[in-house]
Amino acid sequence: TDKLMVATLAKFAGVKDVDALAQEQFRAKSKVLQISSIPEILLADLKRFNLGDVAIAFGVCETVSAGVDMLLSRKEEIIEEMQAVKAEKQDTYMFFAVIDVIKLKSQLIICGDAEQELAEKAFDCKMDEKTRVMDIGKRVSRKKTMVPPIGETLKGGFKLSEKAAEANKKALSKDNVDKAGHLELVYNKDCVGEIRRVGKLKKVSMKLKAMAAFARGFGKAKK
């Protein structure tokens, strides 16, 4: 049905090479990624799945190889935002897959020990400990090849290790929710809006001010 629809639309639009058009669109999307904030990238295609009492948040980003490299170079920022969203929305597990639409392969970014244990069991792959990225090979469909193995693993009686379960509990604690801050639409001088996470840096700033005040007081006391 999809192929028939594409062929029909291509005929009406006068498109001779559908694949070339698709690649051009993906290259354009990759350029947009360069000027997008991390929350915008993460939330652009994020879906939630409820498997019994387990809530799974699973975001994906389809791009070309250059876009994949760019996203993976910002994985620390992505992981930080994943952890914030997970705490804020109280998701049991949070995943983000970067899909190369040219090579048809995916990289899964892992934000915590719980996600690592579940993904390694579901996909029979190992996470790179240095990068916290897992190569899940030719799985490029969230609906067909990513979420189903996770669901089957959970239904099969999967249990987190004691260490991962405790870390996951801490990740969802009220303290982490408070630290996550919140999302706001912020405008620059050209009146262009961007979604940013705010509040977290403010808390850090207040902490640094308190430490600085303590240091000044300590210095005066020594004199």
C-alpha cells in the first residue's frame, strides 16, 4: 500500500527518482539537527509504551551518516536530557536510537544501568562501556524490531540486578525530579524560539554561590 501511494504521488508531483528525493530530504533534516537543541532532538519522535506496569519511553532520530556522527558526538548531552525526561515523566526505562537511513543500521544510546541490562538481554548485544552506545545492527524500525524484543524480554520474567534496580529507583526519586528543572520555549534576539531545559543550571549556580560565600567567610576567619 505504501509503495503504491508513493508511486501515485510521485507521478502527480513529477518526481522521477523517489530515492534521490528521499536522500535529499534526509540530508536537509540532518542540517536542521545541527541547529536544534537537545530537548528538541530527543522529543521530536518520542513515543511511550505501557507494558503491564512498566512504562517505556523510546525516542528515535532518522538521519544520514553525518547526522549520526553529529548526534553521537553530543551523546553526553543527550544522556543528561534522557535522564531528566525519565525522572520528570517517571518512565521505568528510557531509550534513544539514532538510525542511519542510508546504511540501515542503528545505534542505541543508553542512559542508565537498568537500560543497559534490559537492552543487552533484549537485543543480545553489548554496550560499549566507554561511549554508553550499543550497536543494534539492522534494527531500524522502533515498532517492528526495537520495542517487540524489549516487550518479549519483560514478559519472559526479566529482572534487574540488585545494583541496577537500586540505581533505577534513585533515578526516579523526587530529588532527581527536582534536579531535572523544566522545559521552556526561549527566544533569541532574532525572535527564533528554541526549547531548552532550565532550572537545573540555576540550582547549580545557587550551590556555587553558597560555596563561594563559605570560602570568603573562611578566608576572613583565617585573617
